[in-house]
Amino acid sequence: MYKNNYLKFFFTFIIFFFLIYLIYGYFFKSKKIEKIKKSEEESIYNLNIIKDVKYNTKDNDGNEYIINALQGEIEYSNPNIIFLTKVNALIYLKNSAQITIVSDYGKYNSKNLDTIFSKNVIINYLDNKITSDYVDFSLKDNLMIISKDVVYENLENVLRADVLEMNIKTKDTKIFMYEKEKKVNIKSKN
């Protein structure tokens, strides 16, 4: 009789222990696996982030283009595209003055060297300063399209427009508004 009670107690203990083991394995191991997966995903994400980015290139005419950024993130679907943060670009034109471009963000294409600058863009060239929220720059096409709240200042004037297109090779510039009934606003500083 005591033997039967011990056996019942022993089997009950074994079943109880087995149930605790299954419950522990189901709840706690699945959380551990989720943590490992999340950690792996974060590692993969961090692998495509580059700190202190610098690209330097020259075109066939001898113009040099240097772009620096605090951080760059390579696009997964297109590794030629790099999203930049805190961007500073220098353009050294042969037989001309240097152009500097600063912006909060950028999108650089390492294949064709096109760059989009966005948010708080400031362009300095000689005694000229241009501010806007968007610049599309193509070294290959020698074209800079400046848009979104464009303000162009020099020593004498302040100009406000929707778009300013500049050929960086010839310095030919087009300034216009999107709507024909609106006019470009030019004010003298004097």
C-alpha cells in the first residue's frame, strides 16, 4: 500500500515536472528566439550604415566633386544609392570658383554621381548665397536645379523664386515661378 502511494506520488511528480518543462520551453524559448531574430535584424540593418562618408570624383573636364556626410545608409534594393545625413559638398570647377553645398539630407548615386540635397540647403558661390529646401545636382549634365523656397542673395539684391536652374559649366541661369501669374520677386538691399 505504501508502495502504491510512492509510485503515484513519483508519477505525479514526473508528470508535473514534465508539464513545467514544456511550459517553460514554449514560453521562454520562443522569447529567446524572438530576441535573437531581432538582434540579427538590427545587425543586418547596422551593416548598411556608414559613418563619416566621403566620395571624391573628377569628370573628363577636370572638375572635382567632393561630398562628405556624417552618415550614409546604403539602399538595400539598389547599392548604388546612399542616403546621407549632414551633407557638405565641394565643387571645384576648372577655371572657376568653388561652390559649396550644405544640407541636412542627401541622396547620392555612386554610379552616375547625381546628388539630391534636401532640407535646409545652403549654396555658396563667390559672393552669392542661395537657400532652398531641395537641390537636384547632376555633374554629368552640368546642371543644378534648385527649388522649394528659393532665396538668392548677392551683395546688391535678394531674389525669391520657385525654381532656379543653373548650368554649372556655362553659368547660364533660368529663374522662374511654377504659376505664370506669379512673378519672381527681386528686392534691392540698398
